[in-house]
Amino acid sequence: MNQYTIKGFADILVTSTQFSKLKRREQKLLLLDRCNWFISAIVKDNIKTDKTYGTYVNLNSQILKKYLGDRAYKDIEQCLKGLGIIIINDKYSSSNFSKSFKLSPKAIQLGITETLVYSKKFITKLKTFSILNYSEIESQPVLKKLLNNTAKLLVVEEPFYYVERILPNSIYVETENGQIDISEPVNQFKVDRYDAFYSSFYALNEITDPKVLFDSSINYTPTIAKSGRIYHVIASMPKLIRESIRTKSNELIWEVDMSSAQPSIIFLEWLKYTQENKSKHIDKEYQLCLKLLLSGGIYAYIQENSEFFKSLSYEKLKKSILSSINAENKPTQSNEELSRLFPNVMMWVNAIKEKSGYKEVSFLGQSIEANIFVEVYKSIPDDKFALIIHDCILTTEKDVLLVKKLLEVRIRKLFDGVILEHHNLDKLFKPSLVSIPDDMLEKTQRDAYFKKCFEEGINS
């Protein structure tokens, strides 16, 4: 049983007034474990959300009392604050959000590492809560299914695969005084995040018990949001780590995802709305949106028909479009371009924001997404490997067509009247390979290189 901590934190803790008041060894170890739990809560949320160290994390007082004690939790807060390890944002709303905390620049500079849990009392407490939390997961079939399938994963790639791709290239320039390194600085958070996922899952390669996975340092309790979206450890897993895994029976993992998922969902909802509010003047836009939806070509059309979007990279294009759909209605260039291309769609989107607040649009999109993907995920037989990541489902090659068919049936049912019997949905849901195939693995390529060098040496 491990937790996260700050490098050298045990030595720092010794200097605190809270530590100096304690007499017995077990009390001192308990203080250390409680402090490390607090640090871990912040670090794990940073890693989960990929928002970097130094991002505020909301920690509910009920959770703090549960793990640290009704009277002790405030002492832990003040201890870590006094040592310069955390920064506290005291602003909170009893009905909306809790007090938040973040790691200090000092803590980030010292670095994050893992540590054991030392006190018998805290080990017992963590085990007790783990059993209770695990029982709660087992009582919810969809979460139990997620955990069981996550335990079936195997890491096959070497760390070099992701290290090579996330570290910046070394760049040197010649000056009168010799070479100067002008490389970009290493993003330590990104390195730590990848290392955490890789090492945690690699350690589970020989383990099939979901309970062991549940207790791993990287895992967090899966939750179902109000929208119906499911948040769990695989949904947070970095892309390059996801590519490095396959099933423990050595089957490559595929995904079936929805083309331009959030815009497609907004289009579907608008098309459904216009079915109930027929108007001839929007027929041209209706047909355009339906065509783009079925062809999976929403992003391509926007980029081809807008000088503004044409200048953006694909990732920035997506981010800009999603921001315009989901964020506040402001006269940004992105908003104006989308309103020019899809005037009635954006008028409908902005009417929702005006009536219910801008967050209602993203909630609507996520709710419909969950109504499609979560419901399909539930219907996949339990003896088949499958994992859900918001707008896509991971499975193995032999079940790709099954998953794709279930998604198509679900869309036809939810949007009957918009999606007609003759409509082809092949381009709306598309399968693609996630796992690195055998011939592309680092070890395979390295072995092939050395074999070639050896053979060339013999023949020369």
C-alpha cells in the first residue's frame, strides 16, 4: 500500500510544531501518513485531470474528516501550510464547491515520489475504507464491469516508447564560447504522470485480481457523474500508455469512436429539435448538417470553408470549435465563423445558454453521449473485453463489429425520424487500432536492427 509524498518530506516534517508535540513513535508515523494522504489526494487529482502540479484541487471537508479525523484534519492542513508544502484557497460555497488546495512551488521543485504507509492505525483505516469502497463498486454492475476489464490489461511496450516522445529534442547552437543548449525545459509533471501510469500498470502485469488494481497508487474510485458520464482510471490514461497495452491474453485493443463526437451530438439534437419545429427556411442547413453528420466530415467542412479555422492545426481547430459550442456566448472570431456556417444551429445553442446558462450545453452533450455509449457498454456481454472512454469503446478486433452495430442500433433508436432506415452509419462510428502491433514494438525494432547489423558484419 503506497501513497505519494514530496521528496525529503519526512525530514521536513520533523521541523514542524505538530511533530515536536508528539511523544510516541506510532503517533509520529500516523502524522506522516496523514500528511502524505493529503499530498496524495492533491497529486492524484492533478494526475487524473492532467492539469499540472500547482492546480487547485477541491477537497470536501467530509472526505478530510473521514480519512484524517474530525479534529485532526485542520491540524494537517495547517501543518502542511506552515511547512510551505501546500497553498490553501479558503474560498468555498457550502452548496457549490469546497475549499481547495494546491502544491506549493517549493513542493513541486522538491519533486514527487511514492512512499509506504507506516502506521498500523492508518493502514487499518485505509484497508477498511478500501473494502467499503470496493463493495460499493461491486454493487454497481457497470463499475464492476469496468474494474474487471481493467484488470485484464497487460503492458507490453517499454518505457522508452513514451519517454522518447514526451521529452523535448536536444537543440544546441554554436557561439563564440562554444555550444549552448537551447532545448525546451522538461515538463516534469508530464514525465511524472506517464511514469505513474506506466509503473502502476506494469506492476499489475501478473495480477488478475481487480481488488489489487483497485488499491494501486494510480487508481481512483470510478464515479458516475450527473450527466451519466463515467470517470475512471482508463479514461484518464495518457495516450502513449494506452497504446502500450493489450489484453492479458495478448489480444490487441481496438476502439470504436464517434466521428466529431460533440459537434455530431449537437447536430443530432438540433436535427431532432427541428423535426418537432418544422420550418422550410432551415431545410438547406438541415440537409447540410445531416450530410456532414453521416459522412463524419464536420471538422473537415468547417476547416475548408473558413479562413479562420483553415489557419489552425487540427487540435487547435477542435478545441476552438468545442469552446465556442460549450463556453459562454461571446463575440469571438470562432463563434462568428460557426454562426456564419451554421446560423440556425448556433442560434439554437445560444438560446439554450441564454435560458439555462452556458454550462447547460456541455451538460446536454455529455448526457446524450452517456445515453449512447454508457447504455451500449452495459449491453456488451460480460464475457467480452470492453472498456468505455466517454465517446468511444475499447474492445478486441473480434468484437469490433459487434460494438459498432450496437452503437448504430442505439443511435437509430434515440434519433428515430432523424436517422432513417436507409442512412448508412459506417462513417459515423469508426474502428481503429489502439495497441502497438508486434512489429512496431520498441523491442522488436531494436532486435531487428541488431540482427541486421550482425548479418551485415558477417557479409562484409
